[in-house]
Amino acid sequence: MLLAAGLFTFSFASCDTREENRQERIEDKAEDAADDVEDAADEAEDKAEDAVQ
């Protein structure tokens, strides 16, 4: 019985609110944007190195 109560409490407590979900989406988008910027910088660096050679 205690195990079932513990599982119920855990599953209820682990549910995110709309605000938490919204914040996670914002963070994910920011991380994706940072990755895109990093990729673009790497490409620019590669092109600059090729131009120097």
C-alpha cells in the first residue's frame, strides 16, 4: 500500500505545469539557436582557413 502511495505521489509531483513546459520550450529553442550560431562560426572559420591556404 505504501509503495502504491509513493508511486502516485511521485507521478503527481513529476507533472509539469504549463509555465514549466513553456520555460523548457524556451530553453530548448535558445540551445538550438546557440548550436546554430556555433555551427555557423565553425563554417566561417573553415572557409577562412581554406582561403588563407
